[in-house]
Amino acid sequence: MSAALLIAPLKALVATLGTGVLPPGATAAYTDTRAALDRSAALSAKSSSAIAGGWRGVGGDGAADTIRTLTTVDSEVGTAGTEIAAVIEAAAGHVKTANTELNALVESFVAAAATVPAIATPAGLAALVPLAMSHLARGVAVVQRAQAELSGESARLGRHQAPAITGASPTAGEPLPASTAAGKVPIRLPDGSIAYAPNERAAKAVRAALSRQGTPYVWGGTTTDGFDCSGFTQWAYRQAGLELPRLAQDQDTAGFRVSQADLLPGDLAVWSGHVAMYIGNGQMVETGGDPVGVNPLRTTNAGQTFEGFYRPR
């Protein structure tokens, strides 16, 4: 076995991740759109002023309202384009940073391997294998960090793709809105509001969890006869095809950390001895002493250490 074979998995990580170098003009369309919409907004503002000065009556008022709405939309879409360009550039920066770190690890291993005498001998391999494993573990950590960073950028991007919901939420019996262009899946919450899960699996887990409201709390319970906190979230995600660890404090290992600002339905709130499922719109479903029920989102729980929010994958 050669040093090249030992470091091959790390090189594969480098190749899979990519360079993070954007092609020329990759975000130009977004910035060009912002400039065009700014010009449109300015023209709309002039039209509104002209109408206000010379067109009286209901028709004039309606036209002015329409132009003001168009001006606002132009501004908001232009701002979104600028922010989307920033997200793309930030995501590319995360990949580029990770790529640089991975290449540095490859070079570090090659340099270290060159100092090991008689590489092909058992003694040489005994020295190289732990070194390769250490470098690979560090490389995996780099990739995991990049994945978490890219997930955050994806959530930022998703906020621009979700549909605006105006007016009253649909009431029971009314059809749910269609899935968004970003692939988000609508869920009707117990209060009648609509939340959007990031994918069908998360939506299934939330629906399964909500279907068990009122199920009694049972210490160590993992069935619909009675749940403890982690047995409940484990059961809900099992209905969606994902197996979570049994213990609350271990369920964060089945996903990656997300910030509170980026929470989506199906994410888990994990404490040192408790876990709950976020369902959207500032609410979570849980059991722990009380039957399964919906409560406002929080980060405190009977003095336990809050470990963070995590998105199963």
C-alpha cells in the first residue's frame, strides 16, 4: 500500500466539494436586474406624481394606488436580487475556503509521509495509516462545517422563494396552498395557520407528530400507547422513513445545527435531557410530563442545558 492510496479518500473529498470559484458574471444577472428595477421604480414614482397632479377622482386614485404598489414590488424584487447574489457569493466563498483547507491537508500528509522511512514496510505502514486517518478525519470535519454553512445560505435563499401569504389563513376544510417553487411543503397547524416544511420527509414527520396530540407521557415510552420526549420524536421521524437515535441528547447527531432564525418545520430543539420538534410559526410539539401537545417555541427547559436546534438528515 502506497502513501497515494492512503490519501486517496481525502483527495476524493476535494474533488467532490469543488473549488468554489464562480464563472465570470455568475451573479451579474441579479445585479443587472436590480439596476433595471430601480429605474422602473423611479419612472413609476414620476408617473404617480403626474397622476396626482392631473387626474382626479376614483380612477385617478386607483391608478395611483396601482403605481405605488408596482413601485414597492420593483424595489422589493430588486432588493431580493441583490441578496440572492450575495448568498451565491457567500456560498461559493464557503466552498472555496473548505477547498483550500482540504488541499492543505493533502499537502500536509504528503510532506509528513516523505519523512517516513521504508514506507512499504510494515513499520512504515504502521506509522502512515494513523497519520492518514487523522488527516481524513480533519477533512471530513471541514466538509461537515461547509455543509452546515451552505445549509444556512440555502435557508436564506429559500426565504426569497417562498410565496407571500396574505389575508386570513385557510380554515379547516379548505385546500392547502400548492408546494412552492423551492420545493417547500405546506402543513396546516392546529391553530389553522400554514407552515412550510423544507421537504416531504420533514412534512411527514410533523404531520405524524401532530397526529398524536393527547397521547400520554410515559417514561421510556416509544409507542402510541405512551411516549417519552425522545421516543416521541423518534417515532414521528420513523413514520417519515428516518431513524433517529433513542436518547434526546443524542438526536442532534442525526443532523446539523441551524440557527433559530433559520428554523423550519421538522427541526429539533435539543436539551441535555429533552427534545421537541419545531412545527413552524413559532410553535413546537413535545411531550415531557404532560401529554403530547403544541407549545410556543423556547430554549429553556427545567434548568437543562440547551444544546441547540438541529435539522435531521
